[in-house]
Amino acid sequence: MPVVNLSLLLPEFLVAALAFAVFAADLFMRPRQRNVLSVVSAVGLVAIGVFTYWFLQGKSESLYNGVLKIDNYSLFFKVFFLAMGVMIVIASASFVKQYLSHPGEYYGILLFSVVGMMLMSGAGELLTAYISLELLSFSLYIMASYARDNPKSNEAGIKYVLLGALSSAILLYGISMIYGATGTTTFSDIAAALRNLDAVNPRLLIGMALVLAGLGFKLAAVPFHMWAPDVYEGAPLPVTAYIAIGSKVAAFALMLRLFGEAFLPAIDQWRMLVAILAALTMSVGNLVALAQTNMKRLLAYSSIAHVGYLLIGIAALSPMASTGLMFYLVGYSATNMLLFAAVIAFYNKEPRDDISALAGLADRSPFLAGAMAAALFSLSGLPFFAGFIVKFYLFSAATHEGLLWLAGLAIFNSLVSLYYYLMIIKQMYINQSPDKTPIRVSGGMAALVIALVIAVFVIGLYPAPFVDVIESATRTIFPATMMASY
């Protein structure tokens, strides 16, 4: 029996140990001392992120015959998730300090969700991917209902759990169908079985469709999106940000590896299905967002629309499309985190989530209004911002694979989204508020907003370093023959 090098999972072990340490410290600290746990969590994640990059850089190995993979692809997303965890901890500090008596529980659950995301990026087998996904999902169920005194938060948690359980059942049934048709759940073996089939087994196609539906629930893709607006509205705002960004990136990290390493030989069988799913998701998300007056619900439908754009990368699956999708995830995450950070900073002072509450924000806090405007321009895809260049890469990949109609629809939807983003900017810069009290932003939140504004402009104006790193990650999930032509 070959020796398994478990040291390759040291980053996950360290994050889990940090979570247990935060849990334990919360039990023994006095109430006033517990605020330091946010600093411990953030600094710990930064240190683990630096260690992870140093320790795993250049390694290309697998554990348990391909069940878990350590490569440039998983390294890219592991560092990404650790950085995302740091930002959510900083964004959550004021909420936790104001509303929670035991912050260690919140930060510990957040850290366990990061472990789940890290394992998802390296999963090379369906059941391992499912268990990792459920570790993330259960953490999010708890976090969504953390504002226990708020009926909407309780409602959000219940809806999230019930529909999450349904999606898990669909996903597991799809996995069982794939196993019945191929005799394996390992990605590489599924691909080998598909290449050896003269015609794709109908049972296998049903299994793939069910897996796509199960992941569609996690992504909030249409028609599996019904939970998202209510959960986004009811969850505490930092948790809403985490669901909108972290869970989406983790699900796409899993989905891209699954479709690239396992389902690629049958791409002609499922490409049009994913393309239609992408078209429906982006169109419904943008059109329904036009009618929203609640900021959280608008951000929910905006997030759904961006899932539609991201699904284009799966429909056009190729090395070029994979690079475009991963680059889009980077730009989308930086932009959306910037928007949520600015909204959270405002919400900490003005606990109203209707869009009209932003009236006159440019007078009360030019800093927050400017940051929010930059994020909204980027989400709509205007030049010089991250949103423009990432959409250009992804839509170009779609046209290269013959999906010109889908790229055209995505451009049209981007124009539609500009309207409701401009309505928010109108509230901040044109409409007036009777309250002229200046809004003060904490030092940690201000530093996060400034860093994200810089990131949005750097990605938009100088994307080459990001694309180079992403291309090196892409090479690990596609056959060498495809990479040679790329």
C-alpha cells in the first residue's frame, strides 16, 4: 500500500486548528477580551495563506489515487479562499462586536467554511467533492440565521436549509447515476469511461444533468435560484457578502475541475444545456433586478445575473474559457467585495437596507459613495474597471468556441444591468437626504475599501500578471493535447 503524504493537507489542518483555537479561546476569555478574536482569525488566515503559497508552490501530487489533488489549480483557489476569509472577518468585525456575545462561534464557523472551500478546489472525486461542499453549506446555513432576534434571519436560515437539503439530494442522486453508468466516482476514471463509450449512456446523461441541477442550486442559477433573494435579505450583511462571493467561487472551482477533468469527453452532449442555463440565468437575474427597491434583494439578483455570465465559461469549456472564467471570478470577487464593504460600512451607521436610504450619501461620505460607484461601474462592465476586462476575456472565449449568440446576449444583459446600477448612483449623488450627519468609517474597514478600490483598477488596467498566474493553474485540468493547441 503506497504511503500517503498527509503533510500536503497541512494548510487545511492549520485552518481547522485555528478554528478550534478560536472556539476554545471564546470559552475562557472575558467579554471585553473577545473582540481580539477577529484579529486572531484575520492574522491567522494571512499567516496560513503565506505558508500555503510557500509550501505548495510547484507541487503536483494526488492523495488516495486522485481523491484529492495538490496542484497549481488548487493552490490558486486555496490562497484565494484564505484571502476571502480575511476580508469577510474584517467586514464582520463591527456586526460581531455589536450583536454577538460569543464572537468565537461565528469566526470558528467561518473558518470551517474556508476549510470546506479549500477541499472543494482540490477534490478529484465526486463523494469527496460532495462532503467538502456540505461542510461549506452547513456553515453557511448557520451563519445565514445568526441574527436570531431578526425574524427574517430565521426565515432565511430555514429556507436555506430546506432547499439546500433538496439540492444535496439531487446532487447525490446524480452521483449515484454516474457511478452506476461508469463504475467509478473519480474524475479521471469518469473521463476514461466516457472516452471508451461508443455512445453516451442515457443514464449517464441523466446523472450529469442531476449533478448540474444540484450545483445549480448552490450557485443560484435559474430556475434553481428561488432561495437567493430571501436568504440574501434575511442574513446578516457580512454573511450575505460571503454567500454572494465565497460560495459562488467555491462552487465554480469545483464545477470547472469536474467538467474539465471528468465530463469534457461528452461536451457535445451537455454544452447546449449549460448555454441555455447561462442565458436564462443572466436574463432573469437582470430583468428582475430592475424592479427591486431593497438593496439586498437587488444584490441577490445581480449575483444571479453574474452566475449566468460565469456559466458561459462552462458552456464554452476550453483552456481559453477556463482562463476567462477564473479571471472573471477574480474580478467579480474584488468588485463585489468592494461594493459589499461599502454597503456594510454604511449599514453599520444606518441600519436600513432599502435603496432610498443611500440618498445623499455623496454628501455624508464621499469616500463610501466613490467606492460604491467604482464597484457599480465595474459590475456593469465599463472600461478601465475590472468588470470590463474580465467580461472581455470570458465573452471572447465564448465566441472562439462558436457561442457568438450567447456572448451577444451577455453584452445586451450588461447594458440592462447598467440601468439599475445607475439608479443606485443616482440616489447617492443626485437625491438628497434630510440627514446630513457625516458617516465615519472604522480604520479596518477603510483600509479594506481602499485596497479593493486599488485592486479593481489594477485588474482593469494591468491584467497580465493575473492572467499569467491563472493560465498556469488552467494547465493542470486540461489534457496536454488541448493545451498544445491553446
